[in-house]
Amino acid sequence: MIWKPRELRYFVTVAEELHFGRAAKRLGIAQPPLSRAIRQLEQRLGVRLLDRDRRGVALTEPGRVLLREAKVALDAVTAAAAEPGAPPVDVLLCEVGEQAGLPRDGQADVAIMHRPFDDLAGFDTEDLVVEGQVAILPAAHPLAAREQLTLAEVSDVPDLPIAPEVTTVLGWPASSRSPAVAALVRSAAGLYKNP
């Protein structure tokens, strides 16, 4: 599914304003097309992104996830577009596990992927951020309120799922040496390393 930056901007603006009227005004468009665009986005994704009622708008959990990811994507697009001579950039969002296939198939120039989950064979990569391991505990567990744990502290917890350390990387086919790819890599790496 190819997403245009405008589509992401619409959603982010509504999510930030939590009000369609204010979002439309900020975007400089009428409210009905904005509402229609968000409804179409929800239909395409098959999830409700916003809860709407008379008092206003609230983000659903999928909406919060999309907001976080859309901001990163828009920041990367903005940074890449700011490079002198930068070409226009389209953003392609896809399902988890599909990222590596897009540049391999020529559908994308670069992809944000995650080591160790994605197959990075044949890609040049730039590490963007390393996320530590995560222990998933029931809310009532005595250790659940702690910000950080050591492996020794959780080693005796039965059936504890521990997610591995994950490195978010920007990857592109090793054969790709275009200036556009280089600019996007520099921009995205800078965004992640200097938030």
C-alpha cells in the first residue's frame, strides 16, 4: 500500500488537534474532504484510528501506533526533501515482515527494517536505533512496576517471554547507489540519532 505524505499529514494533524474542524483549518482544507480521507484510511487499514463523539476525537491504540510511525515517516520525508536537489519522496507503509521484499522487488529504494527479525542479506544498512530487550510481565507481577530489570531478576519467572534486543536499521539494496537513496539514508539516520 503506497501512502502519499499528504495522507499521513492529514491523519497526523487530526491526531494532534483531536478535532476535525481545527485540523481542517490548520491544513487549509474543508472539513468534509478531511473527514472522508480519514474514513477511507480507516477502511483501507481495516481498523478504527479515531473514536469520534460529540465532545471530540480520541485516538485508539492503532491510531496511537500510526501517529508515532507517521511522524517518523513525515520527518524523514521532510528532511530528505530539504536536501539540495532532492527528488520527491513517496512513503510506502506495509505489513510487518514485508519491508525487505519491497526494495528487493524494486518497489522501494530503502526500507526501515529490524534486526534480528528481517532478512538483511544483500542490503547495505545504517543502524538507526538499538532498543533493549523487553520482558513482558502481567500487570500484577511484583516486578511489573520497575522501569528496568536485569536478566538475573527475571530468570526465575516461569514462561516469561523476553523479546530480544532489536536494532532498527535503514536498508537498501547493495547495488543501489543513487543520490536520492544516499540523501534519504543521511536524513533518516540523522533523525534517529538526533531526535
